[in-house]
Amino acid sequence: MSSKKLPAGIIRSDARLMDGRTIRYYDTKGQTRTAVDQRSSEEQPSIGEMRLDPLNNEWVVIAAHRQGRVFLPPKELNPLAPSKPGSLTEIPESDYEVVVFDNRSPSLAAPTSSFKAIDDPDFSSPAIASAGKCEVICFTSDYESSFKDLSHLQIRTVLEAWRDRTAELSELSYIEYIAAFENRGEEVGVTLNHPHGQIYAYSYLPPKTQRMLEVATAHKKKSGNILLEDILARELSDKVRIVAENEHWVAYVPYASRYPFEIHLAPRRRVPDFLALDEAASDAFAPIAKEVLTRLDGVFGVKMPYIASWHQAPVRTGRDLLSLHWQIASVRRAPGKLKYLAGSESAFGAFMMDLKPEQSAAQLRDVAL
Amino acid sequence: MSSKKLPAGIIRSDARLMDGRTIRYYDTKGQTRTAVDQRSSEEQPSIGEMRLDPLNNEWVVIAAHRQGRVFLPPKELNPLAPSKPGSLTEIPESDYEVVVFDNRSPSLAAPTSSFKAIDDPDFSSPAIASAGKCEVICFTSDYESSFKDLSHLQIRTVLEAWRDRTAELSELSYIEYIAAFENRGEEVGVTLNHPHGQIYAYSYLPPKTQRMLEVATAHKKKSGNILLEDILARELSDKVRIVAENEHWVAYVPYASRYPFEIHLAPRRRVPDFLALDEAASDAFAPIAKEVLTRLDGVFGVKMPYIASWHQAPVRTGRDLLSLHWQIASVRRAPGKLKYLAGSESAFGAFMMDLKPEQSAAQLRDVAL
């Protein structure tokens, strides 16, 4: 047990789970977290491997131990609920605000001390251990809630948890990139309906981040400018795709969006990652996040499936080129219809969009709040 | 009306549909195709636009006219069936073997003569017309059939149609890449259950092809070798992931596969595209294609959803670096479970696989034929 003070009066308390994993409670009322995990101990799965896909020089993680993981359990077996006598879950306490714990079936895991990354992988690179960390973040103990229904304080607590995890994971020598994302809805493959997200700390630059870094580097060289600053300036000048704004954040449907409903949320003042986000911008996030997600659910009056992903600068490179922003993408294109990534998108990476970004932005703006 | 002799005794006959689109019949028995499209004329949708996604310098096609297209119609309204009195479809004839017709709601369309591609697009590139061609290929007139149930002659006819389309589309000045793919199963978003595929001719290199070309170029420079030849040599030497072989083709689960069941089928003698595939390899495709798809459906004893995509060398570049091969990817990981591309895959491009490629290959080999 240990505890630590974070911004906004939030206290982090750590505890151990039965198999040695760590759980971190993020609290706003000075709670003491002493509950012991009563479950019997269980062996941790061994680390998987990464193999290089030679057709595009991208790592693919093979985590065969994940095949048997929990799949849409009934509410009474929800592993993300607080524990009750007779119903022991991943969270030993009988209540919580926000928790982050190490994933029980991680795709990426802490490597042995002999781990060595491969800098410039190619066809002849051997398979290596899939080094990294996978954590689960529960946004609330309320199974029926949703990110958009959280209070401002609750969202600020989630943001502090993201910031805290980014800070701590950035210090691990084998971590190159930290991603936080939420998958919502069975339509995008969610296996647990409890409001939660994931934190993935990769020992390599994920392919899309690497590509973004290459493009931002070329843009800097050509124009002298920071790519995301130019993007934000264009969105503000075009106006037609803006969905919501406040003093510190701008939400827009991107000029070349790939999903029927896609929203990017960026701070007005560019920062590389959560660590550099100041107090005022941190406070201003909750109201605009709630607004944007409420507009999204309002378009068809149904709970929209989405993937909401935080993009940050990598830990060790491109700190002045890549920028913190939130990408929310929904595959729902009409009340009974989803967009699927079929042949052109999935096999060739060529996206075809059925909806004009300007039209989708207007539909989002027209939602009565 | 015009007709043309193709290899294997196949005759192509062309006809016009009511709105000016072309339909091509590929026949093996010397049929005459004279049926006139009886439907009333309809305006063709206007061409859409392509915008550059500035975060990764990739074109996104915006085809807003596609939103209202036909969605899983009942069998009696199947637009890919032959026409009958009182039931007029996309195919005016009362029967057919294989047909290819211009898509009624194309994402990519023939540009005006003033179209000019943008060679090295970046943030400041303007939107341009989404030049290209989208065609539909019907593998059989039998709604209940499937690619794997076609006869050898029928599959050869489909292959000749792919080859013929590649030849003709390659001659258009604005076409850079020709892809042929089949999406099967409502799980991957198929909107028409009739056995059919699509042919997309792009006016740009699709992002995944561009990446493959960069990697193959670097591999050639470093090793002097052709990437796909080295990949095939490794699969043949490792043996454990081979699924099927014949004198001209090898089917394997790739070393770093991304989907629970993924099979690549490559000719033993490397060719850039369909045009260079010789008579013997063309004839040997049908039996191994049927075997591979039958094994895929046999793994769980259910019709598997899949995306089967033909990768070729681009029309004008990388002809000696990229190679014809067929990638079949299924998202079904267990009888009741699908793999979804969630946060890590979809937002960051980092693939996590639950199944070892060697295990998946063994399951495919173990299917009793």
C-alpha cells in the first residue's frame, strides 16, 4: 500500500491483486483503500511475442493466451464491478471512483531485463518478446453509466489517471509510446459493457503513429510549421466542420474524415502529451468532452458505438512534432447501418466515405442539448 | 454490342445498361448476348472528391451519393440475379456465367479530360475528383452458391475476367492500381449476399500498396532480392504454416498474420499481375482456391466471413518489386466470436493476434476434405 497526491486534490492509492498485479485507486474524498483481494492466486500468463510482418515492416503481437478471455459476461459476473461478499471482482474494494489495474490477459507485458528492442526492423529481424504494458481503466463503478454521463469531477479524475499513467509508464526504459483508448459498444467488439478504457504502453511506435511522425517531420521541413497547429488553424478558418468550442479546446469533424461520425478534439495551445496540459485546459476538458459525446449519441437518438483514442507525442522522439489530441470515430452511418472496413479499406487502406464531413458536422451541431 | 476471344475458349460480349454503363458477359459456350436492358433510364451519380488526410498524407474518397444504396435486399429483389419478366435486375440476360458491370454507385469514376493527379500530395494539396473505376463481378448466376462451390471452368472464367479487366483498366491514363476483392458475409458488411466481388481501379496507389512498395524497394536495395520471393522461400522452408500446395501455387498462413484465419496464396513463379500469369498457373488456380476456401469453412463447420483480396504490382511503377498474390482474411476467431479491430488496431495500427499462425495453419490442414 502506498499513496500519492495528484493535481485537483486527487489521491492515488495502490494495492496488490492476488497474482501480483497492481491496482491504483484515484479518489477525490481522501478515502483509505485497504481491502485485500480475497481471490485465490493465479499464475500470470507468460509474455507473448512480436513478429515482423515483412510485407510492410510492421510488428504484429501474438498473444495466444488471450483467446479464452471473458466475453460479454452477465451483469452479476461483471469483473469491473466493486467486490461484494460472494462476488469477488478485479476491484477488491466495495466501491471506487476511478481505478487503473494491470490487464489480466495483457497483449504486452514487462520484459525480462535482457530485452532489447530492434531499431530498424526488416525481413530478417527475429521475433522478440512483446514488451509493453496493458492496463484497464474503469471510469466509474456504475455499470449503467457512460463517459458522457460522468460528472465534471469524475472526468477530471479520469484525466488525472491518464496523466499519471503517462508519467509513470514514460519512465520505463522499454516504453516508446503510450496510448489511451475507449472502445464502446458491442458493434466494435467490446467484451465488457462496464464503462472502461484501456491504456497500452508499446515498446515500439505503433504503425499509424510512426506514419504521422514521418508526415509531421516532412511538414516541418517544408513549411516550418507544426502539423497539428496548421490543421487546427484550417478547421478554425473553414468553420463549417467545427462541432464545439470552449476557451481551451476545439472539437471538429476532420476535413478528410474516414468514419461517418468522426470528431477530433484538440487543445488550442499545442502540447505533446498529458504531462504538459495545464490546469485550465485540464479543467475545461470535462464540459466539452460531455458535450461532444452527447451530440454524438443525439444524432440518431441511440447509444453510438465508438472508438475514442488519445494520440500523444512518443515518449522519446517527435516531442516537438506530434501533439495531444482525442480522436472519436463511430462506425454507425444510419440507425440500422454500420460502416464496415471491407476490401478497399481493410486490404488496401483506401478509405471510402459515404457522408460529407460538413454534413456530419452539421448533424452533430443540430443536436439539441 | 461487341465480342472478343479470351484464353481458355472464353468469349467476352459487351452490352450497354439503361444509363450508359457497360456490362461484360464472360461465357464458355459461345452464347449470344443480345438482351436489352428494359429498365427506364436513370441519371448517373456525379463524381465524388478525394481529400488528403493531412495527419498521414493519405487520400480519403468522399462519395456522398453512396449512402442510399441497396442494403441486404430480400432474395426476390436481388439486383445481381439474371432478369426475369417483371423482375429486371442489373443483368438484362435471363441467365449468365460470369459478368462484370460498372458499379451503379461508384466510389471512383471516370474523370473529365482535365483531370490531373497530384504526385506528391501534402497538407496544402486541394481536393480533387475521385478518379477511378468501380466494377462489380458476379461469379455465378446462382444466388445460393459460393466461390468455393464453383466448377474449375467457372473459376477459370472468373480469373479470365480479372485478367481482362486488369488489361483494359491498365490502359486508362488515370489508373495507377487495380485491385480485385471479395467481401463475404454480413459480418464484414456485405450488403448483397449473391456471390460477387469488386474491382477497384484507383488513380493513386492505395496506402497499403504504397507502403508495401517502399518496403519491397528497401528490401531489394539491402538484399538484392524480391520481397515476395524471400517470403515464399521462408514459408516453404519453415513448412509449419503451409496449408496447401500444388505444382504452381502455395497457400500459407503468413508468419506474422493479423487475423485469426489468414491465408495467402502465391504462385511459385513470381509475376507482377494477372497479365503475366501463364496458362499452366491459370489452370492450377481453381483446384487450390477451392481447397483453401473449403478448409476455411471447415475449421468451425460454418460459412466463414472473409475478405479475399488480390494484390498486384501497380500499373506504372514497382513492376519488378511487387507481385501478384491473394490474401484471404477471416475475422472469425471461434464459432460465436469475431475479432474486431478496436483501439490498438483501428486507431494505432498495432495488431494483436489471439491465435498463433502455426496453430491456425494446423487447424486448416486438419480439415477433412
